[in-house]
Amino acid sequence: MTATAAELAAAPLAAGRTALVVDDDELISQLVSAGLRAAGMTVVTASDGREALARLAEAVPDVVVSDVNMPGMDGFALVSRLRAEPATRAVPLVFLTSRTDPSDALAALRLGADDYVRKPFDLPELVARVTAKLDRPPVPVEQLLRDPRTGLLSVAALAEETGREVARAAATGRDGALAVLEVAELAALRARFGARGEAELTAQLSTALDGAAAGAAGARVAGAGGGRFAVLLPDTGAEEVHRLLLALSEQVVRRRVTVSGEALDVTPVVGWVALSDVAGNPGGAGTGALAATGGRALDLAGTAASGAARHLDLQPVRWTTGTVPAEPAVPAEPAGGGAGTPRRAARGEVWRARLRTPGQVALTLVLGVVAPFAVYVGAWTWSGVDLGPVAYVGVVLALVVTATAIWLEGLLALDPVRPPADTGGPYPRASAIIAAYLPNEALTIVETVEAFLAQDYPGELQVVLAYNGPDRLPVEDALEAVAARDPRFVPLRVDASTSKAQNVNAGLAVVTGEFVGVFDADHHPDPTSFRRAWRWLGGGYDVVQGHCVVRNGGASWVSRTTAVEFESIYAVSHPGRARLHGFGVFGGSNGYWRTDLLRRTRMHGFMLTEDIDSSLRVVEDGGLIANDPALLSRELAPTTLAAVWNQRMRWAQGWFQVSLKHLPRAWRSPHLRLRQKLGMTFLLGWREVYPWVSLQAYPVVAYLAWRADGFRNLDWTVPLFVLTTLFTTSVGPGQTLFARRLAVPEVRRQRGWFLRYLLVSSFFYAEFKNVIARVAQVKELTGEREWKVTPRSVPVVAALPTPRDGGAS
């Protein structure tokens, strides 16, 4: 334990530093003190832990060298006290002890010791260890400015910085935001690859996020622990925050990370809070108060990220006071009013709900018929202006334009676009996502899964059933048995889901195919569908939409009507319109996507028709969507008029949402040609105007009859009126003929269905759908959004014969 003068002189110098030596052995204390003084340090001594605390209260040293076994308060208790106090938390402590059991060393290091030297010891080595701690002082992780693994700003530093920005935003009125980004697949990645896998993922995302945030002025990125990241965006408005964070999400989802040599796709989820929504700390502007404010901001942004994790649609979620409650809200008991009050209130709400839709239908008649008639009469009565002829010509032109477009679609559908030729090359891995609400699909879902597993596809095929439901059902046991028998099948329960969009987005986390087909749970695709779909996607297209065929047409007059209507839609209108306008759309089921594109695009659950919204985003970005009427899948149609009303109301309101959102975007898109922009205008704009225009014939004719003193005085033989009437009324028979000509064989054989469809459509169904379209707009504009599940019925009528090869190539 002795040292020569030459050895001590060679020790690292620590001039100006102070050391506290704590040891009840006076000889050891003196020897260590001498060695540290020779290195240039000022030394203070104490005989046990209690005396050491008194010395620490006088002045905090730069380093502590302490024994473990001491009377009164031992070294373990001393280090625990040091690490509990903010003033001494970062002071290096070196234990010098005769306790040689390895468990003692482990305990000391866990308590916060920075080194553990056993007696007997070499004094120069001890001095070197002490001075090394002074040259490179250990800092608690929570006090580091930078995360040592990622190089990003530390959580503590970001929290303090966020507190300052909250105070500055309150003082200047210039808002900002704090965002938290997580990876949805992190738990599965940890389970599969362990801590090393998480570290690899964190390192790669750190680089990507730091580079992506560099473009935003003043942005700071921090590692938030647990695989999370935080992004501070000062002086940034809400719209710009959303744009920046969305770009950040899209950049992450485009980046394939490599973990343990395996390339993986990850799904970012982002939540954020406006700095103006974070209350400042009343404790003042001290470091602790600022850090507390920043900590609250991180908690709120993390809560919003939990909300984003439910949807997996890449959309940043902003924290509000109602964001993601920890537990489902429980209605409070009524404050008073007696036992009968809740029942009367519930009964009143039921009646209001029942009367709401009839009232909205009446409102559309007032707006579409009564109001225009009153305007025409008022203009003539009060100012002598006759609006009747102008309105008449406008209505006639509108009907002629619509009829012409329908005829053109039918004529173009006679020669549909065919997929590129089969090159004969190897087929890539393919996947199917079947989205299901299990209580509604429980009776038919196993049959659907078996139909997918029977696909004749030369490559690997994975079938993912992404489903949600309130309770576990016996059919889930049957599904698990199918999965045990056939590893290609993956049942995936999405517990937090409340929509098809969430199910599809969750399914993407387990998809392994290069392309993926998206289906509703009642669909049975033709056995060669995936082969045919790959011809389109392998030939350069991004998405291909197939032909949905009703397979329960014999169940009721409603399903028979729908069966013919689907032929007029999927065999005539969709392919004809795609050729006319130069783009197709994805209709929600029997559509095939390039997997990387669907991962970037996602489905947005806040849209009632998330399928149309996703496909229009692809088109606006320059993507190619094909429509193939020979790519067949058979589904179940609604069997009652009430089910059709609910289904079509959701569709119509969703289309109205899409029109309001995407028509301006389409005209601003640099990727669309003029022809496509005009097509978007017709598809999104005119389709929403036409149900109201078609209604104008009634007020116009009524006004003209009022001006002529009665209907008997109107001249019904005006050539323009006769010709346009004949032309517009020809649309129904023409569209029915096109549908019969292009329908799949099993529906085409049902001649009576087409005749009945023509009669029902001409006298009831066409206006029934126009009423739905008008009421849907009223519901959307008044904020009434309700998603009603379309009930599935098990066909009790013998299935129609379905040919194995559904169409010509």
C-alpha cells in the first residue's frame, strides 16, 4: 500500500479539486489523503457516514472516497443518501473496502457507486481511478444533454427546453408543438429480437428522424425512452405541425429498417400537443418548474400517440381534453328527477332518432322543390322576371349531359382494358387481408377463409383475417384450428378497432406479400384471382379493382335488384368510366395493392368511405389504378330495403365527404392531366349536384303550369321537350342492356331479374338512391355521422352456379 514519491509525482494532477475521504480506520484515511494531496487535491475527512453528511452540508466535494464497513452509517447508506439528493446526485463516489464478496460490489454499483476498489490496494492505481472520475465525471442518465446511444437530445434536456417554449408561447402568442413518435410493432420486435433488436431499430430511426426534422426551423429531436422519440416544434402553427409530422411519418414508413440482418417495415404512430394547451408551472421559471411543465407536455403527447396507435393510419393525432381516456367513460347516475326520468329520456331520444331521417327527407323536398318554386314565383310576382325558361333549359342540359356520360360509359365498357400478358416468370409472395366485424360475420367467416386458402396461386399466399368484436365467440376456436392446420392463415384480433380501416391497417403489420388483396368478410374470389391481379401489378399498375358479383341474388327481391345493379356498376360503369376519365378507383373490396403503396397510403377511419379516399389519394399522387371486370369475387348482398338504406346512406355520405376533400386537391395536383381533372370534376362534383338537379323538373314544370293557368294549357309536344325526354328515358333501358350483355354468366342467365330491375329502377329505385344522396348531404353538413353494420344473411336459397373461370382474359 506504499508508494514512492516518483509514483505519486507521476499521478494525474487534479489541482483545485476537493475530495471527501470517509473511513473509520485512521491509517487508511491518512494514506489515501496523502496520495490525493500529492495529486494536487484538497482533502476533507470523515470517520463515518453521518460525519460525511455533515461535511457535505458544508460544501459539496468533487469526489468521495468511502469505506463500506463503518459505525453509525455505513457506506451503502451514505451512497443512497447522496444519490437521493439533487445537489449530490452527480458527485462521483469510489468505494475502498475489505468486503470482497462479488455480491457486495454488485449491490454497491446498483446503489449508485461509480467504482469499487478492494483492500489491499495500490495507492497510485487508486489515485488514478479517482482522478479519472474527475476528468470524465459520471453524469446520471436523466441529466445528460444527449442520449449516449442515439446522440439525440435527452428526455430531461428536452423537457426543460419544452418548458421554456411553453412559457415563451404564452408570452409571445406564437404557438408550437411537442410530438411523440412510437413504432407500433415495437413490442413484437422486442419479443422476437430482444434488447439488441430494439437498439438497432432505435439507432436507425434516430438518424432518419434527426435528418427529417432538420428541415423545420428550430426543431429538436430527443430519444424519449422505451423506443419512443419526441420532436419539439417551436413557433409552428397547427396546420404546419400536422404537415411536418405527416411528412415525418411518411418518411419513416418508407424506410425499411434492418434488425439482425432482416429487413422490416415499421408503422409510426404520432401524437402531439400544442404548447398553448400545456399549462405552465406556477412554481416559476426555475429548472425544476420548466422540467415539470415539459414532462406534462410529454405525457399529453404520449396520450395522443396512444390514440394514433388505435388507427395506424400515419395521421398525427392532436391531444385535446377528450383524447383517449384511460378507461371507457361510464355514464353518471342522474342527479335527480326520480326513477322514471332515465327511461323517459331514453324513450324521447329513441323517438327523436326515429323522426330525424323523415324530417331530413322533408327538408330536402323543401330545399329542392318548394324553395325553387317559391323563387320562380317570387321573381315573377315582385320583379316581373321570368326564370322559368332559363331554369327549364338548365335542367334539360343537365339531364342530357348526365345521360350522354352514362351512354359513353356503357359503350366504352363493351371493350374493357385487358391486363398485360403473363410473362411466365416466378410469382411473388402474395397476401390477402380480410376485414371482418366478427359478430356480424360469425356464420360465414370460416367458409370465406377456406375459399381464400383454396386459391390457385403458384407463389406463396398468406391469408390474414383482421377482425374485431366485443366478445370472444366460439367461431374463434374454429379459426385457430384452421390456423394450426394451415400456417398460411393468420387470424388477427384487433381489440381496439372500431372500423374496417383500423382492421386493414393493423393487418398490414403482419403482411408478408409483395402485393395484397383487400376484401370484406363475405367475399369469395375466383380461384385464379391472385394470378390475374399480379398481371396488372407486375405490368406497372399500383392498384387493380375487380368486379364484385352478388352470390345470394335468389334470397329476396332486394338482393335480385342489387345483383343486377352490381353488374351495371362493376361490369359497365366502373370500367367505362375508367376508360372515359383516365383513372380508376378502389371500391373497398376485391382490390389488389402493391404492399409498399398501401403501407404508405393506409386507410383513414375518420372517412366513411375510406376506400374511395385512399384510392383518390393514390390517383392525385400520380398512381395508376386499373379496373378489371373479369377479376371476379362473389359477395352477399343486403336482403332487406332497410339494410340497403343504411348501406347506401353510408356510401353516399362518404362520397360527399370525399368530394369536399378531394375535388380541390385534384385540381391542384400536378400529376393529373386536364382530362383526369375534368373526370374528377364529373365524378366528385357533378355526382353531388345531380340529385338536386334531377329534382328541379318538378318546381320548373309546376311554375310553368302556374304561369299558364294550369297543366292543361302546357304544350307537351315541344320538340326539344320530346327529344330530350326520349333521350334521357333511354338511359335506364340502355344501362340494363349493357349490364345484361356484360354480366357474369350466372347472373346473365336470370333474364327476369333484368326486366324487373328495369321496372323497379325506373319507377322507384333510381329516385330512392337520389333521396339517399340528398339526405346524406344534410346529415354530413349537420354533423350526423353514424356507421351502421350491414347485416349478413346466410343464403337459404340454393347458390347460383358459378363457373370456375370467371371471365375471359
